[in-house]
Amino acid sequence: MSASLGLEPKEFRYRFTLRDEDGWVELDFPGGRCVFLDPLTNLCQVYAVRPTQCQTFPFWPELLRAGGWTAEARRMCEGVGEGRQVPAQEVAARLEAQRRADES
């Protein structure tokens, strides 16, 4: 992402990320909104190079329970339960991508 924005990785991390309470580095959401969401269109401005965190959202294990969405998932993502139904195989692939990213 840093290269696509013309920034050195260190500058990108300083400007756009934070380290959470568990030590994970993640995108910052000042005011509860991703810095890369266009305020007029609500579209991601870095979609082609978005991190795994975004590629796998909302299919995070903590947002899925017994084959359904948690209340938190519905609060965080207005698209939950809307649009096309994502096949179980695609969800599994996204979850595996998240697991691999978490291990790296």
C-alpha cells in the first residue's frame, strides 16, 4: 500500500496504522471510519492494494457464529445480509487468507 501511495513503509505506518492492544498492526479508523474510504462515495480509495484485514472483512471468525452474523457484524458492516450470498467455499478461502496473514 505504501508504494501505491508513493510513501516509504515507515511513513505509511506512522500516518495510517496503529498497534492494537494485542500488538497487531492495523489500519487506523479515526472517528470510526477508515481513512481510505471516500467520504462522498463511501468507496475504498485503495481497493486494488487493500490489506488482508479488508480483503477478508466481514468474514472474520469473531463476526460469524453458527453460520450467521453476529450483532457486531451487522453494526460494523451495513452490507451484511445484503447483496449476493457468498458461497461457503469463498468464505473458507477468505478465512484461510486471514489465518495466514495473522501468522506472518
